[in-house]
Amino acid sequence: MKQLILSFFLLCFSLLAHAQNFTVPEKGQRTESSNGLQNNLNSRSSDTVSTKAGTQKVGKIDQYLIISSVNDTTFVDTTLNIKKDYKFNYRRKDNFNLISFSNMGQTYNTLSYNFKSEQLMPGFGARAKMFDFYSVEDIVYYHVPTPFTELFYKTGFEQGQVASGLFTVNTSERFNFSVAYKGLRSLGNYQNYISSSGHFTFTSNYKTKDERYIAKVHFVAQNINNEENGGLTDDELQYFESGDPEFSDRGVFDMNFQNADNTLKGKRFYLDHTYHIVKPADSLANHSLNVAHIMNFEDTYFQFNQSARDTIYFGSAFKTQNLSDRATLENFHNQLQLNYGNRILGNLQFNTSWDNYNYGYDQIVILDGNRITNRLKGNVIAVGGKYHNSFGGFEINGDAGLNVTGDFSGNYITGQAGYRLNDDLAFSAAINHNAKQPNYNFLLFQSDYLNYNWQSNFSSEKTQQLSFKVVSDKYVNLDIDYSTISDYAYFKKDSLGGVKPFQDNTTITYLRVKLDKEIKVGHFALANTIMYQNVQDDNKVYNVPEFVTRNTLYYSNELFKKALYLQTGITFNYFSKYNMDAYDPLLGEFYVQNDTALGGYPRFDFFLDAKIQTARIYFMCEHFNSAFTGYNYYSAPNYPYRDFTIRFGIEWNFFL
């Protein structure tokens, strides 16, 4: 890690030695895409750079394109705003609906869920490890007029830091590639809680001169490793909550164990390519016709290691030393598409896909006379279709899929309609139905611990969701969704104390209302995000807080003849007390518990952010109220939230 950090700063200084003075207008905004309902509200003029040879043109900032897996396009954003502050974290995403554990790179507890799904196959599982595990949708592609570099750094806990670097270049107008790496290591404040991870990403996109053939490719290799201590022992909770200065050094606490770790590791090769038989420009009737193929191969494993068994925490085991559980999944996905477009009729797609899956373990388990297989293997063939059309301010989208052969049943259908009234105000409504098998680790799991062995025959989980959205910077951003969940699969402790999978045969209803509004008066602003949740669940297997809120009061201004842009303020976070899910490190999952209600504590963070040219500098005092509002803050039962800490970091863009 020391070599990584040294390389990071050497790269910074190297680039500074050759970099230009790149100036970006502050009023420009990034293009946001939400199913086509948000458009560019601002544009940028051409930017210039100053070098020893003089000033040269590098083109408009909106020519530095970022392209998603579904071809939504944004451009590089070098501005500083409050949303950038919210995303300046290990995941580089807004964590509003999450509560982090004490160490950076560990897991998060989830405060809110979105049950909209367009998946037909089971997921791998180990969901507590998946918060920074890059999916296909997380990978973006680039198209840039000149080489572009982005550097990121943030301090962690006890000799901890996370750093990432991205470089992308178009070798020609038609070919781009990018290389990125993110590395993390953080010791944490508690015993046996080191986090380390590495993510390598390579992307490329290409189009022929006549633009009939277009291809996107990416390769991802990622590794997330965490030492696991099981949280504070029950006897230590009273000392933590007492606030006694003798325990301010968190390293003195006894943890449930000090000899365990888990690892999630995966590799993926992805290809998405299209050949246009008829391009819109080729036809006087404005038709288009193309065929496309998507190929995705993923190899993933999750492993839990413990040097000696812990019968108090996990129960009896087959072995006494060197316990190791490893689940693997190889999934090979192919999809063929036929896409037809017409200016009047819209865009229509037919597709068929084939999944070859191989999930499981290297041995067969016989427990209490029951045989637990070692593999779930097979093939699934599915068919589906999509539709999109827009006219005037209206936009319509539809998507459907169905598994037609194979051991896993699955289907989904989604419909969405939206209307844009003007440049600021847009409405949309959507309906979604999904039915699919629970994740693989619900269906089959093996362990050296006896309580963690099962083979289940669960029914498909069925979800329906109605949602409504209002998007307006002037008035309010409002999201409302209402979901019903049938045959909900979850983890919970059984009568013997082991965590097992269960399935609820009742119907759960879930209402979620989220409001986002920023109020500005001069150089001051108040950014508010408030969410209300209501769950009707007779068996209490789905628990979320009733209220979640984040409110930020901040000041922003340009200083030193506009050479520096400053924003500083205080963020308040709060969620109401509820039966928070507990964490199981052997499964890499959270499980339902109804014995301990946690939450209801305030968190105040002070921040000071600055922008100098294309560098954004962040300084923060996290949870500075921890010493005077009570030591009752937890991220999960027995897992305390973070104490007061001072952290800083930087994001820096270079345009060569």
C-alpha cells in the first residue's frame, strides 16, 4: 500500500509538471439522464489551457463524454457542489440510505430498499460484501478529445487510506480505452478489523468509420478482504456506552473473535457489440435496424476463514482448526437482440438469452443422515423485449423478460411513462413486477460449522412496485413508491442459535416517500433530504426505520478573485430507532433480529471543501458530536458506529 500511495503522489507531481491551467466555468452542470426525462439545462463554452508554448484549444468540456452500459451519456464534471460532498467516500456514491460500519472498507447496514427488479437469475449472495463490488451497471466508458486523468485520495482510520486513478484516451476518433485502479487499506480503531481491497478496470469502445459496427468491452478484477471480529462482546457493550475515558482507546475492547477474515473476489469479461443493418440516415423513412450481442462471463467466490473454531458464536463444527468455507459461481451469459426503430412507431427490441451457471462447493456433505449436494449447475434460456417512444414532452418505456427453460423460473415486466412540462419540471410513473428465485446462498450453503449447512427448495420471490416521481430544482424532487413482497426470503437465527434462511408466506407492503429540496438565500443554502417509510409486516421479518433525514446548512462563495471556490457547513444525519438487522461475517449477510432496537441518535459532520481550477479539496470532521450526545451509536447490534474523526482528501482532473 505504501508503494501505491507513493505512486499516487509521484503521478500527481509528474502530471502537474506537464499539466495545463485548465479553467472550467462554474455555472455548467453535468448532463443527468433518468430514462430520458432530464435534459441539458446548461452548456459550456470552449475551455483553454496555458502552456509554455502559449494557449491552445482543448475543446468543450462536454466533449469529454462518459457513457453508461445502457448508453446514457454524461460528461466530465469538475464543479464543486453539495452532491459532490455527499459522494466523497469509499464507494463514491451517495450513502443516504446506508449507515457505515466503524472502519472504511467494511460493510454498511441498509436503511431503505428499492424492490424494483429486472433480474431473471438468482444473485450470488454475500450481499453485505457487495456495496463496492462493481456490477455491469457500475462500469462506464469514455470518449475524450484529449487524454484525461482523474485522481482520488481520502484518508481512512489508523494508517488507512483509499486512492484511485483513472486514465483514458482516444487513440483516434473511433477508438477509446481507459485503465483504472482503486486500492484501499485501513486498520480501523478496533482489534482485528483491517480492511483492504483492490479494483482493476479496463474498458474500451470502438466504432467503424461508417458507424455500422459499435463495440464496448470491459474487464474487471476485484478483491475485497476484511478481517472480522464479530463486534463487541455482550459484556463490553456497557463499557462502550458508559463513555468512560479509560475506553476512549477502542483497541482495549474485547471482540467476539480475533482469528477470522472473509474475502469476496471476482473477475468479469464483458462484450456488447452492435451491427447496424439499416441506419436511420440510410433510409428516407427514418427506419433503423440492427442486431446486437451481449456476452458476459463472471467468476466469483466468497470465502470465510477462521484459524480455530468458535462454538460460542457459530456453534459446533466438523473441524477444530483452520476452518475455511468457499462458495464459487461461474456464470456465462449470452444475449442476442434484434432492434427496430421508427420515428413514428418508436424503438422495439426482441431478445433471447442463455445462461450457463455453476455454483457450489468441492465436496458433498452428509449431516444427520441428509445429503447436501455440492453443485447447482444448469442452463436457462429466456426471451424478452423492450419498447421506447417519445413524442412532444411524453416518453414511454417498456421492458419484459421470461425464463422459458431451465431449473430457475423467473419473469419481470416494467412499464414507465413520463412527461416533461418544461426545462425544470418533469413527471414520471412506473409499474414493475418481478418473480425470481432467491440468491444462491439461500438455495445451497456449506460450511465447516454444522449450523451453516443447508439445501433449500424455496419458491420464487414476487415483488410488485408502483412508483411516481417529480423532478424539479425549482419546486421539489419527490419520489414515492409502494411495493408488495410475497414469499420474501430472509436470514434469521433458528432455535439452535445458527443463522438460517427462511421464507415468509405472507404478503408484506412497503411505502416509501422521499423528498429532496434545496433552499438558497444569497451565499447560504439548506439542502434537505427526508424519507418516510411504512411497513405492514405481521411476522416482522422486514425492518427499516420510519424516518431518515439528512439536512445540510452551508455557505458557498468565490474568493481571491474567483481563483478559489469554497463551500463549508454542517450536515445533520438521523434515522429513527428500529430493530436493525444484525451482521453475520461467515455468510457475509445481514439477518433479521427483533430483540434490540437501535438508532435514534444524531450525527453531525462539519465540512470545508474548496475548488482550485480542476482540483476539489475536502476536509471533514465526522461525527463531532459523539462525545456529548451519548455513546449509543451503532451500525448493527454489537457493532459501534464511528467516533469523532478528522479526515481529508482530494479529487483532481487533468486534461492533457
